[in-house]
Amino acid sequence: MPAAKRRGYSEQERSEKLRLIETQVSEGNILKDAIKSAGISEQTYYLWKGAAKSSARKNIERTGPLSAGDEFAELVQLEEENQRLRKQLAEKLRTENAELRKRLGLD
């Protein structure tokens, strides 16, 4: 059986696929399913993600340290994201709990 032909993706395509996967996961999808729906392998996903992180680190190093205002803004943004994710998780757990109770006949 011949080897699969390699598909080259531009940086923009890579970042779009990574963003799509992150969005799907944040909406409650399983990472493996999100990667599959993006049309790439898990290995490719982790390679791209690692490359994106190292690229981001290099950009941070080039721009220098953040000012106090920038650090505070980033902290506020992270806190908001944390709260959003906590609410999302709580809602998902409530839904799963209700579904399990219904299946077991506890309601």
C-alpha cells in the first residue's frame, strides 16, 4: 500500500486549525474528536501546538517584559476565562448528573 501523500499547510492554515480545535474543545467536544474533525493527526496537532508555543515564547522574549498595566490586563483576562470555564464545567457536570439520575431512575 503506498504511503499517504503529505499535505503542506501554511502558517495561517495551521493556526486556523489549532484555533478551530481549541474552540471545539472549549465547547465541550473531546480533543481527539476535534482533531479528527480538523482533518489532521494527533501527532500533527501536538507538533503544531508545540511549534506555536515556542514561537509565542520567542515573540514574548523579543517584546521584552510586560508593563504593570499589561500584566494586570492579562491577569483580568485570565480570571475571566477561568470563571467562564468553571461555569461551563459546572453546567456540563449538572447535565451529566441529571442524565445519569434519569437513567438510574433516581428522579
